[in-house]
Amino acid sequence: MTRITPDMAQAPFLPDTVHKRDIFSETISGELEGVPDFPVVLRKLDGVPAYARPIAWALARKEIRALKAVQGIEGCPMLVRADRTGLLRSWTRGTPLQLAKPADAAWYRDAKRLLREMRRAGVTHNDIAKPQNWLRTPEGRAAVIDFQLASVHRRRGQLFRVMAREDLRHLLKQKRAYAPDLLTPSEHRMLAQKALPARIWMATGKRAYNFITRRLMNWSDGEGTEDRIERDGPTLRRALLAHDQIRDLALATYALPAHGVGLYAFVETDLDATALAALTPEPRPELIQPVAALPRHADGSPRMDALSLIAANRLDELAELTAADPALAETIAPIVAQRLNLTDRVLRR
């Protein structure tokens, strides 16, 4: 494992690709000047809106504290530095779980090893119910990212034990999703027994959290949240599909730069963008892309897995998805070439 030297901690950050923007931070990958073969990622906070800054820095402080505590654990990011710009950590190479879909027992054994070592360090992640926070590395090992909600516990009391158990239970939920045949009887029992604090949070705190973030701030921490689709989709669908030159449409969401969630409409039509925009009712999607043909499953339904990645401009994950499906790659190539969300384009040549 690479060690962070004083020279590395002081080296200028060279930005390369913007991966995500939300009201709490901007995530940019790149490298350190003069330090090849050590990719890093910056959680940039100096552009956060004033109203979100206290929460953004509270989350950042939690992440900084947790990253310091897990230094040296294989599969956890390394903190390079933290300053007024934000926090800089190592970039973990790997495929998100929803794309890797590990079915081998070795990955889940390594993931349990990782959680055990984090527990020994007094750290609970608290956000690994999201498959995108788990990675399968090129070596087939387990890794975790995004420690914004992690907790560092000086005392290993009841709260720590409950939160550590919930981390393990959330790992087992991933195992149930991607390798259910590997679950043991005791793991099945654990999955059926959600901890009392978790039940209370789902019934109370999470509802308040969702109301504040989604209703008041028009933001959600879910990757690809469906809120905008549910709210604006029906009206948009009725209006556009009434036109005889519009064959179908698919709706996806993406993160707006510090302004919440944007709606991206892929419209299967021969109309050009100007004509299509004139037909689109209010409230309009932020992005409307005419396409000759939508990618489809065998049953004819749109391939939302691919379209959602295009909408979010998550091209690395899209490459993983299409690697074993040349037909899909060919269908989406013109859509990718004309995509409208370019927020993760290369910044430095």
C-alpha cells in the first residue's frame, strides 16, 4: 500500500474529471503533480452554497476523522490532506457493486474482513446499504468509499455494536441481491432482524430527513433518485407521446451543480432538438435529447441501466456495462456521442 509522504501531502492537485456535483460538494478525480500512478479524488467544498456550507463541512469533518482512523486498512481510501478547498483522498480503482455483481464467496469473505478491521479501528461506515459505496477492485478484493456518514467510536458500547451490526447486515443485503445462494442460515436470520434503532430511524428520522432534503431543498442523496420522474414525468409523457412523430421516451435523473436533481429526457423521434423543445410542456426537463432509437431489453422496455449512466455521464461504469454486450454498445454509441450532460468531461489535457 502506498504511504502518504510529506511531499505528496503538499503536491498541487491536478484536476482531471468531475464525477459528481450536489449541494454539499463537488467530486473531482485527478492526480498529484510529480506523483504518477497515484490517482486521487478531491471532495471540493469551496463552491458550496452558503446555506449548505455548515452541513457540508460537518459531513466533511466526519469523513476526515473516519479516514484518519482507517488509514492502513486494505480497501479503505487514504486521506492525503484537508484544507479550505476540501479534502483530498486516494482514488480507489474498482467497479461499483451494482455493475460488478460479485457471485463468488471470496469477495464476500474479503468484505467481511474489511468490516472487521474497521470495527477494530472503532469505525462504522453507516452508508453501505448503497451498492455504489462498495467496489470490486481489479484484483477481486472488496473496497468501500464515501465516508461522509461514518462514525468513529472511542467507546465500544451498545451504540457502536448496533451500528457495526447494521453495517454487516447491509453487506448481507448486497449478498442477497447478487449471490443469494451463498447466504448461510445465520445470515438469513440476521437479514430478518433489523436493529431497533434502524426501525426507529426508518419510521421517524428518515422521514424528516427526506422531507428537508427532497421537499425543501429539492435534493436527494440517492444516486438516480426517481423524485423528479414521479413528479414531472406523467405530464411530460402524455404531452409528447400525443405527437405522431414521437415514438417513445425514457426519463432519467442526474445531479445538478449544487442545485439538486435534474431531469433528462431521451426522446425517440425524428424531430430535431428545436422542434422537440417547442412541444415540451412546463415544467420542462433540464435536458431533452432526441434519439433515433432507444436501447431496449428483449421485452421492448428501455434499457434504463444504460440510459441512467448516460444521463449522469458516468462513462466508466457505462463501459463496464457494455463490455460484454456489443449490440448495446452499438445502439448507445450515437446517444453517448450527442449526450447533453457533460459535467464529467476532462478538464485538463
